[in-house]
Amino acid sequence: MREAHKHERPRALDPASIPNADIEIPDEFLQENEWLVVLLGSAVVDGAQQVPGAKDLDIREALESLMLFYRGRAPEAAGPLAETVRARVEDIRARIVKAYEADTSEDKPDAGAMQLTDERVLRVVAFLQRLELSHNNGRAFSRAYLDFLTQFHAPMPAVEEFSTTEATETVEPTGPANIP
């Protein structure tokens, strides 16, 4: 099936159907945050691998749930994949903070460059949503988008393998992200 997905053409996006169209995602942002796109895309793949039978429509729901969360709105009823993906994203945020604080080298990056603000996460999730729309083939049980994301997957240890008391703090959104 994966081989067949490689030969499908990505769907053209109708500008009226783009979710969260109010969020601008300039090319410069994607270039500067490519590492974050890979990490959050990997969180989606990891989450989907933990939920039996997860398909593209489940990923769409999980991404929308993340959008609501980072916009400061509580999702109505998030499914198991949405909760798993959100936990993975929060784990990534905690890991980045811990790694930055532990870095004692002189060439340590600027704190702003490593800060994982709600705005940055929101823009990346919006980008992942748009990718989902263009790679989902429209079939009810499709996994075309998941197969696409798997190509860029960066495996991470399970949350339990990494967690320590100081790294398990949940990073709560600071309120609705201010996106132009």
C-alpha cells in the first residue's frame, strides 16, 4: 500500500478549505524551524503507532485538537490519538528545555532560538494540517498521510524512558497564541 501511495498525486488545496488560514507560515519560518517540523511530525507518527488502527482522519482530528489547545481553547472531546500526540508534543517541549538548561558549552544557541513558544508550535501544527490535506487521498481508512510523515520520522525514546521529575512538568499554553 505504501508503494501505491508514492504514485498518488498530492491533492491541490482549495484556499477556502485550508484550516486555520489566518495563520501565516512564511518560507523563512519553515527553513528556521525545519527541525521542529520533523520533531512534531515524529510525535504524530509515534502517537499513531501507539493507537491501533489510527488513520489519516484520526490524525486530522488530533491536529485540530492541538490547534484548539494552543489557541487557548479546550477541545470538546479529544480522541486517544489526540491525547497521545499532545503528550508527545509536551514531552518534546520538556526535553528541549532540559537539554538547553544542561548545555554548558560556550557556543550554546541563543535562548530565543530554542524557546518553544505556543506561537511556534501553533504555526508548525498549522503546517502539518495543510500537509495532511494535501496528502490525504480522501479514503475513509487512508494512511497515505501517515505513510508520508513516516519518511521523515525521527524515533525518540518513550516518554517513560526519558522522564525524570524535573522533565515531566507539563508546559501549559500561555493563552491564545498571537499569530498575524
